[in-house]
Amino acid sequence: EDVMTVSLDRLQAGPLPIFRHTHEMLAAFASRRDQIGAREIANEILADPLATLYLLHSINLRVGERSGAEVNTVEHALMMHGISAFLDAAKRWPILEDIPAGFNPRVLTALQKLSRRAQHAAWQARDFAVLHSDVRAEEVQVAALLHFAPELLLWLRSPETAIALDRKRRKTTTGEAEITVLGSPQNSEKIVR
């Protein structure tokens, strides 16, 4: 079989779509922006790995240039952005179900399943952090959620590669499938991990 080459540039965060239900919740929050806090909005964002990645990536591009500090939590990113400004900006975020990737039932189903796995892992990680009195429980939650970001981006930006990888994983080990489809072990770690 031919090894598919996926340019890492295609997998950069950049503008990302968010799930329709997330977009609808953020629109509902906008109507009561004066009574809502960052924590309530953060909980909704954290339920959508694509929205989490998009928000943290965009705020770190802005903040990192000025201060060199990294924003690691959604709540902190919202406070840095400003609740009202964020809710206004979120209205313009693309909706997954309205873009070509969202029209493909196989891609949409894969993104939904992967998103649910990411959410489950993230909440377990947060619960574990809270049980161990980690004051940075949301950072642990975000890290677990974003562990799935490369594969989400692969499904969004290179669905033919993601489909080939999915097929190969059913026939062999995950590691062998990644090497076969993505190329060298170093390349597959950069993309799928």
C-alpha cells in the first residue's frame, strides 16, 4: 500500500468549526451576557473539543506575542478575551454541520464519536485531579481533551487519510496502521498523538 503523506500545515489549528449545539448554546448565552459568568461558558466550550482548541489556540496567538505567557484553561481564555467580546466573536465561528466535512456522514460520525471519547477522557481526568486535590484540575481536563486534537484535525482536514487509517486500524495494531498510512513513526507521532 502507498503511504499517504499529510502535510503538518494542513493540521494546524487555525479557524475551526464547532458543533452546532455549541454554537446554539453560545448564542443563547449572548442574550444574557450580563448575567453569565466565565465558568458557565467554559463548561459549554469544554464539551466541544474543537471549540476548546479554537479558543485556546486563538487566545495564545494573541497573548503569546505580547507576554510570552501561555493560557492553559478555557475560563482564563474567556476572561482574557472578555465575555461580551467572546460571545460576539463566537457568532462568526463556522459550524461543523454547515461545512463540507459536516456533509459527509462518515466524517461527521467519526468526529462525533471522537469528540465523545475526548469528553469522557477529559471528565475522568478532571475527576482524578480533583480527587487528588490538584488546584489545576481544569488544566488536566484540557490536556486530556486536546490529546484527541490531532486526530480530530486529521478527520477535518484530511478525511481520506483518516478513513484509510481507520480501515487499517481494524486489520492490524494501531502503531502498525499509523506507520503504514502516515509514514515513519516520527511522522505518525506528530500527527496522531
